[in-house]
Amino acid sequence: MADELQRIKVLLVDDEDNILRAIQRLLMDEDFDVETATSGEAALEKIQTLENVGLIVSDQRMPGMNGAEFLGRSREILPNTQRILLTGYSDINATIEAINKGGAGRYISKPWNDDELICAIRDAVDLYRQDAERRRLNEIVALQKEELEAWNASLKKRLLQTTATIREQNQAIKNLDESSPADILSRTFDNFFEVMGDRNAVHARTVSIMVTDVARKMNLNAETVATFRLAALLHDVGKFASHSLSLQKHQEDMSESEVSDYRQHTIRGVEMFSKVEELAGILPLIRSHHEAFDGSGFPDGLQGEDIPLGARLIAIADQIEKSAHSVNNNRAVYALMNARFLGGGLLDPQLIPRFQAITKVVYFEGRKAGIFAEVEITPAELLPGMTISRDVESGSGVLLMQRGNILDAAGIALIRSHYRKNPPADGVFVQIMED
């Protein structure tokens, strides 16, 4: 909305020049431009040429068109503009008409108090600014939603088109001794995600690389490795079936309804491929990759080794990739530290060490072991046990936590609360150390 980037204009309408000049003098130092008109008819012509009119202040008693009628007609042209009526004590009926039909948000009796009038005008202009910002953000959200819906629809269509070729490929696969069906399908989808090239594709392929490396080093058979690789590639496909923008958020920032929608993506992923016989082996892994080792996950509340091995591996790789992507430096060290903090809760603690080598390869930065360092993260990514490496302050400079403190649940809640109410320019710096 380009006009809202311009200075706001306040239009004064009164048939007496001395009143217009008096109000203009009161508003000389305000952060908006003042325009005037000496009649309702002249004002209606003027607003046809003015942009970003945030407020109209009109007298009630004017020859020809009165204030109530003028405000009503101006509302048809500028529905988002605020309106104030100046009226005498005896004009109560006109005041009611101006409020009901003209959209006046306030009336001020004449003669007015200067301070009261200035405050009323400032409040009305601020209200217009807030409403304009809401409209601007709503337009952005609506546009993003349209783009997301179109992108999801296109992606889902391409995914389904890819699966449509699988049965044809399966016949050719049977003639190849060196490759399993899952291995060929993995290559097919890997090429698909490579062509996509966006953030979701990078995440999927990185998780697949890490899971495949660990599975091979665990000496699992080739078919199982290929199945894990394919499941890792497709673990988040259920997100493409949702039109919600919430899937781009951190869970800490989601509303209750958004969390509920987010938790459906594992089930949607299974539904997308449930009729493709050749993909049956990956469905339990897609469904269970958000199960938690302590039983607090979803969708089935599985616990410990009841969670399929492939799903436990995907969960670790998924967490490592997201953690590494959330910081600008020391990615491998931070991601592995983050995973260790989640061991026994979200993640299988026995499997986490197996990801150390591949994580350092994927996010190689040439660091030396034993060196202390720090990373900047958001409050949503804080975990109990992390050590604060710099003093944490609110946006107004209130000290929330000193450097060297080890975070617990209460400290994290305190920081998150202050960052929501009064966010500073920086995130929270936590200490890391290379193993």
C-alpha cells in the first residue's frame, strides 16, 4: 500500500477561516500535514485529490451541507479515515446522526479545550496508523497465503506425478541385481528435491544424507539403508498438504490451533502415499518421525524402542539440520550440543553420538577441538542446561540473566516472556565447545 508510506494528512473543514487558522496553529508541530476546506462541498472535491487522509475534523453547522451529511458522504470515499465532529451543546441530534451515519469516532463540543482537541486529533491519527499497518500486514499475509497455496498445490501435484512413474520403474528395477526398489526410488525423489532447490528441499536432502551415512555405518543391509534414505527424503511431505503459514514457525510461536494443524503433517504424509504399494515400507517412518523417546511425541505417543529405528534416526537428523540452520557460525558444534541436550527426551540418546562425524562433515568450518565459542539463537531455541555466554537484557536494558548462568526451565520462561513483550535487537548468546 504505497500511499501509507506518505505523510498522513489531516483535513479540517469549517466555514469560518479564523477557526481553521486557530486549529492549524495548534497543529503546527505535529507529525502530519494539515489541509483545510471551507465547506462540505469543497472538502468532498479536495479529498478526491488527496492521498493518505488519516483524519477529517469537521464542524457541524455549515451553510449548505452540514457536518453530519458531509462526514457520511466522505465515508463512502474514504472508509478507513478517522472522523471527528465539532459541535455545539444544542446539536445533540446532529451529533448522533454524525456518529451513526457519518462514521464519526468522536465529537468535541465548541468552544473546545485546546489540549483536549490536540489529544483527540493525535489519538485519531495514531488509530489510523495502527489500522493502516494492520491492513498492510493483512495484505502481506494474504499474498503469502496465496503464494503458499499455489506452491503447495504445484508441489503436491509434482510429487504425485513422480509417484505415478514408480510402478513403471519397478518393472525395470526387478532386472537390476545391484539396486533395490527403495534405492531406485530414493534416487528418483532425490533428483526431484534437487530440482526444487528451496529451503524445504535442502532440509530434506540434508536429513537424508545424514540418515543414510549413519545407517550404513550401523551395518544395516542395503535395502534397509535405501528405505531409511527414502523415508528421510519424504519425512515432511505432509506439510505440503497444508495451506497454513504456521508450518513456517517455531512451535513455541504457534497458537493452539496452529500446533494442532502442525501435528497432522505426519499423518498427511502417510495418506499421500498410502495407495502406492512400493512405498509401504517408508510409511511407518514418516508417521513416527515426531515421536519422542520419552513418549511425549506425536501422533501415537510411542516411547523408546517402540519407535521404529528409522524414525528415531530421522528425528535426530531433522533436529540437527534445523539447529544448524538457525545459527550463522559454529553450526556443527551447536547442532550436536543441541541434540545432546534433547537426548532422553525428544531424541534417542544412544543414537546421537553416531551423527557426530557426518554432522562435522556436512557443516565443516575448520574449527579446532577444545576451543570455547558461542552462537546467537532465538529464545524459542533455548534448552535447559545451556550456558549463557553474554548478559541477557530486555529491550529496555533490564538485566534478565548474567553471563555464565546455566539455563533451567524458569530462566527460559523469563527470557521468552521479556523477549515477547520488549524484544531487544539481538538474540541470546550461548556457550559451545568443540568436543
